[in-house]
Amino acid sequence: MFPGLYVAAAGGYRRSSNVAEMSAPRSLVAATDIDVLPEDRVIEQRDGYLLVRSPSNPAHYWGNYLLFDEAPSPGDAPRWEARFDAEFGQEPRVRHRAFTWDRTGSGSEAALDEFARRGYVSEESVGLVARADRVRAHPRENRQVVVRALDPAADADEEQWSAIVELQVAGREQGQDEPGYRAYSRARLDDLRALFRAGRGAWFVAVEPARGEIVAGCGVVVTDGRGRFQAVDTALDYRRRGICSRLVVDAARLSVDLYRAERFVIVADAGYHALGLYESLGFEEEERTFGVCLRPRE
């Protein structure tokens, strides 16, 4: 079952009183994707798919999407698009379309080609998992930086939270609009801070002590003992210095001590350069999932 599942209700949203009717995702990646969504998220069961919506952040591609039970077949693209438009058509701020499926196979090549011809980008994600007792320090981890959790309370650590936004903006993908990405990043962090204020994890930073500068950061959202990492970022000038490995390990250990995390999940793009680093820290690949996204034209 989904913890904290919400459904639409007159005048707002209410916690579902019959969560058992919802089909929990088979995929650990899909399940933890939902774990990290904001408190006002809406999850609704449909015939053959789940509707996933984040009213507080309509620009979040993977906070507003359809999760299908099966991979697409040739001819599904227009049908899936019609479903998406029907679900999100009343929210003009949702300017993308995003689909994923609760299977670890990619789907047929013909079906993916069909989405590609319509302008979609295919996304292959690797789900890496480590039990808490298997997370281990890297022999070349950086011992100079100081790792700590930011205070999620309103008006607390505001300069540091703003620094995390700028860190994420600096590391955004090429071609992504800077003002739009900054607004998305700020909204996403605000949503996560609400989870952290509820005791469901923290945002951890690595600080260079001489200058007091935040040089790396990541979030860990803990749900029923599983900790899902969020946005592991290191400032460009500080990469390849063992800071990321130190941050991930310390964040995991603190999440065990403070939030009773029992295992950890990291989800990264299949071509991400740090996959080998995560494996050196005790994480093992458990599954690969796929999705397609049509991003808005600027």
C-alpha cells in the first residue's frame, strides 16, 4: 500500500480511506518515486494506470504523470496522450506529458520509436539498493568537509536552502531554461521541506569549512524504513575530490540514526557517470525502469 495516499475530494484533498483498492507498484523505483512526492500529491487508480499528480508543483515532470500497468505497444502513443490530456487538461500549468510503466522491460522498439517520432525523450533509470548495514565508506572519501542536515523549519537556514537551489540550477541539463528551472527547483525543495518537517528525513549538505561554502547536497526521504535519495549534486569546482562519496555515506548513516532507515534506494539515469561510485559504496543494481517525456517548448 502507499503511505500517505491522497485522493481528490470536494474542497481539496483527503487521505484515502480505502487504500487497499489501489494497486501498489511492482517496481521499487516506481514506489519510491511516489514516496518522495509532496504531501498534497494525488494518486488515483484508473483502468490500466495510476494517475499521479502534484498540485503544488505542476512543472515537475515526474510529479505529474501516468503510471501504466504495462509497457506501451505500437499504436498506444495517441491513446496515452488522450488519457493524459483528459486527466491534466484543466491544469494549464502542466505543459508536458510524461508516461512510465510498472515493468522493468523497456517495451517494444516500435512503440518507443512511435513516441520518439512525436518528440518524446526516452528515459532509462537504474534503481540501486543497499541495506543500511551494507553502506560503506570509500577509501578516498573527503575528510575535510563537514556533513550536516539543514533545518527544514520555515525561515531557518534560508541562505543555505537558496544555495542548494543555485547548486541545482548550475548542474541542470544543457538546454533547460534557467529561470524556469530555478522556479521548479525552489518549489521542489519547498515540497521536500514539508516532508522533512514531518520527520521523514532531511536534506544533507557538505560544507567546505574554511569558507563555509556548501559544495554538495542531497536529500533522503524515509518512508516505512526505506530511504530514497534525492538530487545528489556536487559543485563543478569540487568534483572528483571524494566529497560525493562522503556525503552519501554520512547521509545514509545519519538517516539510520535519526529516522530509522533500514535500506536505501538511489535512482539514476542509465548513463550517469556516478553509477560506479554508488556501487563502490555498497549499492547494487536491482532493476531498470523506463519512461517517456515530452517536454514543453520554450
